[in-house]
Amino acid sequence: MKKIILLSFLILFLVSCKTMTMMPSTHPDTMSASEQKKEDENEEHQYMLDEIVSNIQSKREIIYIEKPVYRPNEETVANKLPKAEQEVLANIVKPENYSGSAMLYDYNENFVYEVYTKVFYLTDIRLAPGEKIVGNPALSDTVRFKWEAGSNYGSDGLERQHMYIKPTAAGLEATLIINTNLRSYHLVLKSYNNTYMPIVSWHYPLSAEEQLSLKKSGMEKSFAGNTTESFGGDLPDFNFRVTYTVFRKPYWLPKLVYAFGGKTYIIMPKETFQRELPGVFGERRDLINYRVQGNTFIIDKLLDKITLRYNGKKAVIRRIK
């Protein structure tokens, strides 16, 4: 009998342990089983959310971004200029070729030329012999730039006209247009404290038609022993020979070659510029830079041998000594 009573107490104790809640609950003891289950699911769901948030926060990194520094890009700014202004800037010729104290430009009616002036100094703009100014030169700033006209006569009896420019201060800029009986000159005047051009003059290469006429008539021989100031004191040298492979005459074969003013001029057929241009090579087969003016290649030096190459064809230009 005692064993049965003891067993009954043990069973009752075990049943009581199974239904005991270990965590304190704020809910009343009368909560049903379904409500208890729902509460447990909510707690489990909240626990999972807390774990996800904790993992995200633990992986968060702090990225430091340097303060941006503005660096102007001159090329980008230039590209934003209107197309017309870009073309004007591209065709302003800057000084490169000096002869003594004179700045010598190659004349082109479509170019604008820079002229540097200096406070208290005169810059002499010198025209070609026989060339005469028509009307008054057009100067955009007649208050801060002063000008006078003058002339002299060469040994050939031809009058040579001059225009003298003087700025009143440094850091000035103005435009000047000179119209003559032969040409029009477009200039940009700039003034400095320590830099200036004492003399500004031009080379006047003959046109292709004039050169061919001169070559065919043999008139180039008449230059020998004569003073030709119209060529800036230099004598054109036509002593060049052009050769090419028989039966492979290129469409870009030069029509005439001459040296003048320390430069080499190669007059090309007009159809040359409607297709690919040939490469120009020197005596050591090195590529030579050249400029195009009209239908003429201009090389800024004298060479005894020049080779033109394109598409397997070549033409060799040699100076005859």
C-alpha cells in the first residue's frame, strides 16, 4: 500500500514538472494553448529578425571620401567654345621663324598673325616693295595703340611702305587690318613690358600658276645677279629634279619644287587633296613634317633629297648642284 501511494506522488510530481514555465510570463495563467503557441511563434520570429539586423550591422563599413579638388582642363574648356571661335583660334599664326631681328611670316590671306609690341618701342610692319596701302588701316584701339606711316626706296627704285606701332601700356590687345593694292593683312597686336618684334615682314610665295609660267619661260635665270626684294632678299632656287618609276606615275606627282627663304615648297596637283596624301620622307627615311598652303606642301627647312611615298608608289626629289 505504501508503494502505491509513493508511486502516485512520483507521477504527480513528474506531471507538474512538465507543465512548469521557466520564464516569467506577463500573461495571465488562464492563456489557452493556441494563444501560447502563437506567442511562442511571435517570439521566435522576433528573434530571427534581431539576428538578421545584427548580422547586417556587423558587416557595415565606413567609407571615407576625399573632398573633391577642382582642376580646370584647358582642352575641355577649349572644346566647349563655339565652332566659329575654335576655327579663328586655330588659324592665328604664332611667331616661329625669325631672320635677325625680323619676324618672317608666310603670307596667307586666310590667316591672322600675332604681332608683339613693347611699351616705348616701335614695331615696324614692313610691306612688300611696290605694295601700297589703300585707305586708312583699321585699328580697333586707337587710344592705347599709336601708329604712324612711313616709306623708303630700295635699290630697284620701288617704294616700300611701313606702318609703325607703339603701345601705351603692357597687357593690351587689339586687332589691325591693313588693306593694300595687292593683299589684306589681319593682325592681332599684343603689348608686353620686355618682349616685342622690332620688324614684321612676310614671305610671298608665288602661286602655282606663276611658278609654272616662270619655269616654262626660263625667266628664273634672270634672277641671277639681281636684287629681288619682293622675295625678302632671297632668290628662289628651282634646281630640283623629280623622278618616279616608269609605268607607275602617281596621281600626286609634284608639278614643281623650289627652295625659298630657308624652306622647301612642293607644288602638288589639285586632285592630290581629294584623296589620301603621300608621306614625306627625308634622306634617312625619316618622316618629315610639312604644312599645306593652298596646293603646296611647305617644309620648314632645306633638303637635298625628299621622297614621297603612298600605296607602293614613290617619287624622289633631288636638288641639282
